Amino acid sequence: MTAPVESQPTESLSRRLPPVAELTVASLVLVVVGGIFMASYFPRRPPLAVPISLFIASGILVVVGMVMLSQVHDFAWQTFTLVGRWALLAYVLQAGMIEYAFVRNHASGAPLVVVTLLLLLFAVDPPLIISFTVARYQST
Amino acid sequence: MTDQAQVIPASGPAIGMEAPPRPQVVPVKGLPIVAILVVALVICIAEDWRWGLDFFHVAGGALWTSIDLFVGLAIGPILGRLSIPARAEFSARFMPKMVLIMPTVVLLTLAAGFQLALKLHNLDASSPNHTWLLASFVIVGVMAVIALGVLEPANIAVLFEMRKPQPNGEIIGKLMRRFVYTAGILGVMQIATVVIMTRVATQ
């Protein structure tokens, strides 16, 4: 309660890191657009070319972000992993709930596979953004 | 909103600022309540129980909208005008609750709402509500990206910063500014949601 807030120079604020959060947010945007597209047709069978393209583009953005992040030295990987693990658990549960809603309403076949793939990225994107945002301000 | 940006120092850590209480990132005591609510929601969906679905969608939606409006348009601007120590102390107590409440409320509202829309055939292309629901999907999608991509990461990063023995006022200020702006945007977008949902309910 009485410890003064740090007065040392804020290196973590001026440090340049790859645009992992920006890439992952862009990936999340594509996933959300794909999800809206699928949901807007449900319970009819939607055309799958658009959501599959969105999934591929979204996946590429996440992979590029992760590759860029893996090349960063002096990063708080321990914090990144700790936060990412718990956030992933929370978002896997959320994605599972959405998947359940589709399965419960008789989604099947290729549309269900596409929904599942989009939900997979939905479960990965926010934990990646959260853990990166937290870890970038932590000391290694 | 412009005022808030002016009040928060753009640079320079808050030297000599008193550290706020060390916050718990996720209030563990609340997790059983979340689990009970989610299990109840699963049962309602599995049984297609109209009352339960209505309850979760209406009560969850009312909470979600009210909290977003209140935080975005009332708490946010007040928070933006507080000193960084006061803001940090408020956040240390406020943000852990938001970490638990908001994802739960959003999950309950959306899952129950989707099931209701299917049950009431509002998603059918022939339904007069179809276009309105698509509009609400788009709004919720934009809100989801803002909340999951910007607001929540900033919220959790603030909590981690405040758990340090010597929290950095500049980092807290920067992240809180992000929180205040995005909360304001979400609050305004909730007005559009209310307009759409009242239209759907009366059509």
C-alpha cells in the first residue's frame, strides 16, 4: 500500500515490438466476419467459399504474428505463457459454448467443420492479444 | 472524450504515487457463480426452455447494455478526470470484477439470444426480423472486436501492472486511456443494440 509507484524510465513503453496485437486483432476481425456470415444463413446451408477464405486469411495473420513474436528476444515469455494458458482455457470454454449452440441446432457436415475452424481461431486470438499485451509491459 | 485525453499525462511516470492494493486478476470466489450460470444456460438450450432462454437473454442483455452504458458514459469520463493514483486505486477494485462479469454476461446473452432467434424463426430469410438481426450481429461483431481486441487486454494488463511491487503510472495511464475510450465507444454502440432489439421484440 505504501510502496511508491516506479519512477524509473519506462523502457517497455518505448520499446518497439512486432505488430503482434494488430495482426491478431485483424485475424479476429476476419473470424468475426466469417462467424456472422455463417450465423446469418443458419439454419440454412451457407455458401462456404467466403468463410473458408476468411479462415485461411485469418489463420495466416495469426501464424505470421506468432512467427514474428518467436523472433523477439528479451520478452517476458513466462508471463506470456501464464496469461495465455488461462485466457485460452476461458476462450475455449466460450468457443465450446458457441459450438454447442450450433450442434444442438443440427449443424452438420462441412458447415459445422467451417464453424469449428473459425471457433478454433476465435479461441486462440483473444488469448494471444491479451497475453502479448500483458507480457510486453513485464520485465523478462 | 477529448477532455479525458487532456487530463491524462501523455508521458512521465507518476513519481511518488502510492501503490494501489495488489489486485487479484480473476476473483476466484466468483467462479462457482459463473459455473452455475453457464450450466443453467446449457440446460435451457438443451431443453429449449423458453422461459429460461428469455430470462438469460433479457436479463443478460439488460445487464450488458446497462453496464456498458454506465461504464462508458458515466464511470469512464469520471475515471478519465481522476488523478492516476485515484484511478489506479479504483481500477484495482473495479477491474477484477469486470474481468469476471462481462464475459459471463455476454456469453449468456448471446447464446440464449441465438437459441431464441432460431426457436422463434427470426433468423429465417422470410422473417421481417432477419435484416434487423443481421444488423445486430454486425454491431455485436464490432463490439466483440473492440472488447476482446482492445478493452480486455488493456484491462488485464493494468491489473498485472498494479500487481508489481512498484507499478508504473505511465503504463497504467496509457492502458487506462485505452479502456476509457473503448468503454465509451461500446456504450454508444449499445444504444444501437437497444434500438434494434426493441424493434425485433415488437415486430
